Amino acid sequence: MTKQHDLDFVDKLGMYKIYDKWPEIAQSAFNSDSEEISFDEIDHIVFAGMGGSGAIGDLFSSILSKSNIHVSTVKGYLLPKTVDKNTLVITTSVSGNTDETLTVLSNAKKLDCNLIAFFSGGKMEEYCKKNHVDYRKLNLIHSPRASFVNFTYSILKTLGSTLPIEKNGVLESIREITNTRNHISSLNLSESNPALTLANWISGVPLIYYPHGLQSSAIRFKASLQENAKTHAIIEDLIESCHNGVVAWERPSIIQPILLRGQDDYIKTKERFEIIKEYFIKNNIEFKEIFSVSGNILTKIINLIYLLDYTSIYYSVLSNIDPSPVNSIEFIKSRTINP
């Protein structure tokens, strides 16, 4: 198992220390004195962002999936053609310099729609000030991916009267990540730590199965494994995979299945999980199950993300890989021309 010395030696910039503080960061962001902004008659929200910033859009897409608001996520340059006066475009770039998101911001400003930006500075701040766009400037905490809860709960606070998310649900989610920390943080480097246990189990390429409602957790886990542990990972919708992807298990591979499950998944989804488990057991395919906590959809997703992000940090340390540097991303950014 990982020891404290290993964390400090490999995780040179102390990413894990930020994750140990996630509950306080979330609470502080939601309790901030930032002024709320209300947008009326919104029936369509577009979340635009890439990487760690884009994961925020995935989260809100899942949270709002059962509301009357249509949600679009943009991970690229182009806005949906359905953007109109009843649309709220939310651009998120923790760095403030993301080429794709800057392009979306510029294009949205030309349309008859509502618009707000969230960033830590950079070119996005310059653009918003120059073009009179509503914005919130937030702190970058270590890195875009580690800043996830700061930006998420700041958005929940700022747009509280626009987003159909109950305050009690937000507070519940913060209470639960506080409880989750007791089990997964660096203060519990034992076999009872589920994030560390999962990290120790991973040896090949994880294939993360998810039900539709937990898609954002799966996407985030894949990205965290890629960025922190510098390893490949795959995600598949459980139900869809049973019509195609499951056939790939008919030959040996280094792929390792991980099943992400909600406490109250749809009855047919639960049935399908049990069937695929039966198939894995029958064919001697080792797998892991990760269950969400109980609670509202925000609580379930944010806690899964917390556990799985920490898994990726532990896995990077176990692999003797510093989770912070992302040299390949910097290479791409160095050759990208911002608008």
C-alpha cells in the first residue's frame, strides 16, 4: 500500500493535499459572498468547456437531465443551432486561455442569447471586460482538474436562482464528500481506503461501465486516469455495450472492467449489471464494482468523482508517476492559435 512518504516523493506539487481539502473548498465556494445572477425564462443551457473545465458541463448535464431545461455540452468550437433568446450559454475555462472555449464565447456574444463566463483570468477575462460580458473570476487551485469543486460550487452559488437545484441538495452533497474524505484521504492509507484499494487493483487498461445517469462520473474518471496516471482508459454505456462491446470479452486482453453503479439505478439497469457480472464470473474475468453513495444526483456524482479522482492520484503514485505535469497537453496548446 502507498505510504505518506511515497505521496510526498512522487506527487511533487502536492495534488493530493488539495483533494484532502475538497469539502472545505466546496463549502467556501458555495458560501462565498459572490452576487447571484438570475436569468429569466431559460429553457436551454449550453455548457462550453474543455478538459477539467468541460467535466463541469458533464456534471450539470447529468444533474439537469430530468428537469424541463434542455442541456447541451460543447467540447469544441461550435454552438448548437438552437441557441436563442431563451438560451443561457455558460463558458468555463479555469485557465481563461482555452482556445475552443474562447471561440464559443466570442460566437455566443454575437447571438441573441444570455451569456456568462467563469475563469481564473487570462484572455477570457480580457474579452469579458472589453465586451461587457457577465463573468465570475475564481481562484485556480493547483490545476483545472483539482479546481473542479471550486468552480462547480461557485456556479451553483452564482446561478442558484436559474438552475433547478435545491439548496438542501447542494448542502447534502457537501456533507457527503466530507464523509467520503474520512475513507479516501491521505489520512487513511490502509486497506479500508476504497480509492487506494481500487488503485492497487488496476494493472491493465480500465474499461469503465456506467449507467446513463452516471456518465459524467465515468467521463471524469477516464480523464483523471489519463491526466494523472498517464494511462489509457475506456468508458462504455452499460446498456449499449451489451449490444456490441461485450463481444470483445470473447478473447483474452489486458482490459479490466470496472462497474460504476448507483444506489437506486433503474430496475432494468440493475438487472443488466447482474447479467454482465454473471458473464464475467462464468468466464473468469475479474472485475470491480463501485457504488455511489445515497442521495440526490449531485451528491451521487460528486462523491463518485471524488473517490475516482483520488483513485487516479493513488494509481499515479503507485506507478511512480507525478500526477501534475501534462506535457502532451502543453505541446498541443503551444501550437494552438487563440482567437
